[in-house]
Amino acid sequence: MSKTKEKVIEEQNAQAQEKQPAHVAELLLNGTVTLTASSREELAAMVNDIPADCSYGAGAVGRDRETGCYSLRIDLTTKE
């Protein structure tokens, strides 16, 4: 691939990542993220922001008794 095509692709990827929420960018970059929200609905909305072409696994939702915040760890998985 020519350098100009590679540069265009990199710019498009950078623009796409800017439009994504921070937790999605962190998930795609690191392969794992811990989501924290004040309600189950807010947590579900954060999970719905993950692109459909990403394969991921999640554990059980945790709830902090003192603050009432919900948390969920998301890990990217590989397709075999």
C-alpha cells in the first residue's frame, strides 16, 4: 500500500476514534475496560456504545453498597 493511502486510513481511524466515547476508545486500545455508572440503565447505555463488530465478554455487574454505583468489566475476545 502506498504511503498516501496509509496516511488517509490512519486519519480516518483517528477521526472515528474521536467520535467514540472514551470508554470505547480505551476498550479498543487496551482490550479491557471497567465501566462505572450510577444506574443500571446508564451502564446498559455504555455497553450499547460498543461497536457491533467487536467480540467481547463481560462478568457479573457489581454494586458498591456505599455509593450505589454499578461496575462492569469488559474484555475483548478473539474470534477463533
